[in-house]
Amino acid sequence: YTHKHFNFLANRFYESLMCNVVQLFDESCRKTLEQAGYPAFDTYFVNSKAELEDKVNALDFATALHEQQSAWHRLASLEKREVVECLSVLLTSN
């Protein structure tokens, strides 16, 4: 349902970012990632088990984490700061 009706990214997306884990997605998740404002790098989307195995075997994990998926980490950090600021204003206003 959420692939067609955007809600938000799952907590596991953010947990994986904080654990520095390379994330791979089923192609059906692409629109959700894009609607959340994150770049959808083709490298991390798969359509089948065979494609998943091929990508995992060919992936340079260090490059994936430090050059591409770090962009997701930066965006998540910005989102966190914005939420904390908004909550601070709400909680401190009279």
C-alpha cells in the first residue's frame, strides 16, 4: 500500500544509515525513497534474487557508503535537525 500512497520511510532505513550498512531495495521502493526527497541511485535497486546476488557480489561497499549513501546520511541528519528545531519551538512557546 505505501509504495503507491506515500507515508514515510521505514525506521529501518534510518537505523541502517546510523549503523553504516549498505542498503539495497526492491524496485517497488524507488518511488517511496524519491518522494521522501532522497536520491534513488540505480545501483541499490533490484528486481530479482539473481540481480540482488549479482549486485552484492560486484558492489564496492566502501565506495557505496562513503560516496553515495553518505548523501542519504547527510539528508537524514538535516531532517533530524529540522524536527528537533520545530519541536523545540513548539515545546518552548507559550
